[in-house]
Amino acid sequence: MEQVERGVRTGVVRDADRVGRALRVTTHPEAGRVVLSTWQDSTCVSTVRLDRADVVELLTALGAALLPPER
């Protein structure tokens, strides 16, 4: 059986509206990936695997979401 390399969890953000829901951020440097996973209590319900270069695009989008809307 092939052993899967475990990532290193670098952050957890709790959901503002749902009890037990969280977004976990895990880095997998050997694969050049960052994984965002949505958890409900102890169950992973979804993942998004990003190339390291795509993390900059995500950060840009998050930063833009904080700006006031243009009028």
C-alpha cells in the first residue's frame, strides 16, 4: 500500500454562522500544493487543492473582498 504524505496544518478559520464548521489550511511542500478543506466537526466535507502560485490569486481575491464597493 502506498503511503500518503501528510501535510502540515498552518491555520484554521471558524465559520461565523455554523457551529462546528471550519476551514483548514494545510501545506504540502513536497507536492507544491496548499489544500483548503472544509470541516464539519471531525468530518472533511470538501477540499480545494491549489498550486502554490494560485495562492497569490486567492489572497488578492480575499483582499479585494475587504475593500468597500465602488460607487
